[in-house]
Amino acid sequence: MASSHCFAPFVFLLLLVGCSGRPLYPLPSKEANGNRQPLQTSRPYNVAHRGSNGEIPEETAAAYMRAIEEGADFIETDILSSKDGVLICFHDVILDNTTDIAQHKQFADRKRTYEVQGVNTTGFFTVDFTLKELKTLRVKQRYAFRDQQYNGKFPIITFEEFILIALDAPRVVGIYPEIKNPVLINQHVKWSNGKRVEDKFVETLKKYGYKGSYMSKDWLKQPAFIQSFAPTSLVYISNLTDLPKIFLIDDITIPTQDTNQSYWEITSDSYLSFIKDYVVGIGPWKDTVVPVVNNYLQTPTDLVSRAHAHNLQVHPYTFRNENSFLHFDFHVDPYIEYDYWINKIGVDGLFTDFTGSLHNFQEWTSFNESDNNNASKLLHKIALMVSSYKTA
Ligand SMILES: *[C@@H]1O[C@H](CO)[C@@H](O)[C@H](O)[C@H]1NC(C)=O
Ligand SMILES: *[C@@H]1O[C@H](CO)[C@@H](O)[C@H](O)[C@H]1NC(C)=O
Ligand SMILES: *[C@@H]1O[C@H](CO)[C@@H](O)[C@H](O)[C@H]1NC(C)=O
Ligand SMILES: *[C@@H]1O[C@H](CO)[C@@H](O)[C@H](O)[C@H]1NC(C)=O
Ligand SMILES: *[C@@H]1O[C@H](CO)[C@@H](O)[C@H](O)[C@H]1NC(C)=O
Ligand SMILES: *[C@@H]1O[C@H](CO)[C@@H](O)[C@H](O)[C@H]1NC(C)=O
């Protein structure tokens, strides 16, 4: 049995190699899409927030590769720009908190103060460094309580490098890039022909073949969600691409960065019915959906049901395993938090710093036989064994 199984493919491979002179192994990004496990679409999306940044410094190639290993449906990133107009994956507008910029004395005179969303912010801004200069820096962990062993090991990556990581994954992995601080970027970075960061952003996606509306054949081949806190960016790019867009919603105290609208205004029914022509969903901070007082959950708001009534998905952020982020209701157990948000609140996607935990939770609780994945099968078997032990 075993030998006849192996034989046919082996001969086929020899024929292939003989004919084409190509290497034996498929080039990762060239592998036919039909051979790759498709995106799962039967349960809420596992969005790897800045990669597996719970383990590895955020937005680095290593963090994204780890997230893919751990089962992410989408890898998430923030798009900013270098001084010379190269789009990069980086969260903060300044380099201070998550790189070793302080050790690069040659850049000491680059510190600036700019007004960012109405707040004077001082630091080393990405927009004051060329890509070449940014590449000399190394990224470090944002939080002192997370593993520091990878500090200083990995460089900042570009948007294009990020896309290649997703395209080279052994299964279909989507991307979830954010147009970050577009007001600031468009003030400080000038592209040829008066282009805006939004134009460069969409050009980059098109260059790598990202196109198509939500769930279209093109989209399923290379899934992408575009996210932004800036409604004018979302409206502007809806003219440039029909890729699905997600409108991010900040804390209730923070007005939109471009239109200066309040939280109450942008979560009203009339606004949801306006924005639904441009986006497929919203991405609210989870503590606005279910308010928190003294680290205990309060009565959930009706934001999720109102968004669903407008046919908008809801992808809240950010889920984190550590005690310092878990509200007391969850008994210091991130699985209970996932259970609450997926099964009680009914969200459609989750931004998590710990993709592996969310993936395990979903494999245990909503395993899908059509998901042809060995690690998943093993996990499911373990889950079944554990549950039969419990009922015995
Ligand atoms: C950087 O860290 C400091 C100190 O923890 C904090 O106050 C500040 O908000 C952070 N800056 C950014 C841009 O996140
Ligand atoms: C930022 O600083 C400048 C120069 O000191 C000042 O004119 C401006 O009012 C400040 N803006 C804010 C929002 O504090
Ligand atoms: C969309 O494109 C049309 C035609 O080019 C233009 O008239 C319109 O102003 C654009 N809308 C936005 C929001 O940019
Ligand atoms: C934003 O709106 C608030 C409240 O309506 C107002 O006080 C503030 O001046 C506005 N800010 C800008 C920059 O327009
Ligand atoms: C399992 O996945 C397949 C393919 O994505 C989907 O059609 C089917 O509805 C899923 N089954 C369940 C029980 O979710
Ligand atoms: C994965 O599954 C396939 C088919 O179900 C099997 O042939 C293969 O040996 C498995 N690989 C591992 C590493 O278990």
C-alpha cells in the first residue's frame, strides 16, 4: 500500500523535473493556489495583530512567520512611510518605544516635535529617516513583561516584504494592512505627481495581485482587508480598489483623526448606514463594545447588533493573554474571553497578540473536518480525549 502510494507521485515528479529543469521543490509563491489549503471562512477570523507579537517583537518578519505557523487567517500590519516614500510596517509614528534608535548616536539630532492628531508628540519620526537609515535599526519588544530575547535581532520590514511573507505561506494567509496616520504622513512625505499615501498603498496591493470584493474568487486567492481610523482615506480608496475595508473605531474619548467626529457620531445608525457603502465592517476597541469598570465587564452596548443590522462585520481589537489585560470576569483564562466574544457577543473576527491561543480555542470548539491540517487534527483528537475524560 505505502509503496504504491509513493510511486506514482515520485515518477510524476521525475517527469516534471526532467521536462522543465526546475528545482524539485515548488517555488513557494509560485505554487498553484489549488494546492494550498484555502482560507477558512466558516468561523470568526483569527487576525494576527502585528504578527505573533505576544512572543516576538511586533511587525517583524519573524513575528509574522510565527503567526502563520500558529494558524493565523490574516496577518495584520500598520503602514507608515519612510522619508523617501517607502511604505513600511511599523505601528508608532515615532521609533522611540520599539526600536534601538536611542543607541544610534548619529541620529541624535533627528528628534522632532510634531502635532499628531491634536497632540504634540516628540521623538524620532519614521518620516524623518530614509529606508536605508531605518534598515540599520533593530526592533524590540514594546512591553517589559514579554520575552526580551529577540530585542535587537530583527529589522523593520517594508510593506512589500510583508506581502511576500503572506504570499509565500504554505497555505492561503490573508493580509490586513492599516493605513496608519494618513494625515501626518501626507503632511510630511511627498510623492511624485501629487500622490498620497493612499495611492501608494493601493498601488502596492495591485502590484502583487490583490483585488476583488469580499469573498470573490480573486479575493479568496489572495484575501485582504484594508483598515483605517480615517474615514476620508477609506472613502478615497474605495474609488481605487474594491477590496473589502474595515473602519476602525477608537476609544470613546478620541475623535476621528481626519474628520474630527466623535465616537457617538461615528457609531450612530445614520453614520453606519453611510459608511456601509464603503466598508464591509467595523473594527472597534473591545472595551467600547463592552464597557469596563474596575476591571469588570459592564452591560454590553448594542454596537454589535446595530452593526450586524447594517450588514457590517465586527472585528474588535485587541485580545491579549496576559493577566494585566484580562478582565476579572475571565478568571485569568484567555479561552474564556474568546468564548465570551465569539459565542456570546458574536463577533466576526478578532485581533489577537496570541494567534496560537485563539487558533487552539477555535480548533477545540469549532473544528471543521474539511480543514485538512495535521496539527489541527491532532489538537482535535486531544480535545476529544479530554472531553470524554471529563464526562466519564
Ligand atoms: C512610548 O512609551 C511611553 C512611556 O511608556 C508612553 O507614554 C508613550 O505613549 C509611548 N509612545 C507611543 C507613541 O506609543
Ligand atoms: C504644539 O506646540 C506648538 C509650538 O509650541 C504650539 O503652538 C501648539 O499650540 C501646540 N499644539 C498643541 C495641540 O498643544
Ligand atoms: C472618485 O472618482 C471620481 C471620478 O474619477 C471623482 O469624481 C470623485 O471625486 C472620486 N471620489 C473620491 C471620494 O475621491
Ligand atoms: C474638533 O471638534 C471639537 C468638538 O466639536 C472641537 O472642540 C475642536 O476644536 C475640533 N478640532 C479641530 C482641530 O477642528
Ligand atoms: C467547514 O468548512 C467548509 C469550507 O470552508 C464550509 O463549507 C462548511 O460550512 C464548514 N462546516 C462547518 C460545520 O462550519
Ligand atoms: C499529514 O497528513 C497527510 C495526509 O493526511 C499524511 O500523509 C502526512 O504523513 C501527515 N504529515 C505529518 C507530518 O503527520
